[in-house]
Amino acid sequence: MFARITFDPRIMGGRACIRGMRITVSLVVNLVANGMPPDDIIQEYPDLEPEDVREALSYSSVSAQSS
């Protein structure tokens, strides 16, 4: 369901990350929540793609619903 969200105990302690990078879902969601536009996030983190930001937000939404 979330092909871009990965979990690896060797990367960021197993937290939800974007495509195995050291960029966590929580970082991306936090940046959006604090008003940073997705284009600015991608400019700040050039390894990210627009779909990474969308999937991080979707993953966060689904995770919040299941809590």
C-alpha cells in the first residue's frame, strides 16, 4: 500500500522512512504541518520526489486512524 515507506532497524532505529533514506515520515509531515510547501521540502531535500511527500502524508493519515 505504501511502496515508498520503509522500515529498517539499521536506519533511524526502524522508524518509518522514505525509500530507505535517512529522511523520516515524521520529518516530512512536520515540515508540511509547519507550513513548508512541498516544493520547498523537495528543494531542501533534493533526494525526495513529490510522490514521497504525498505518500508520507497518506501514511501518516492512515496511521492516525488506526491509533
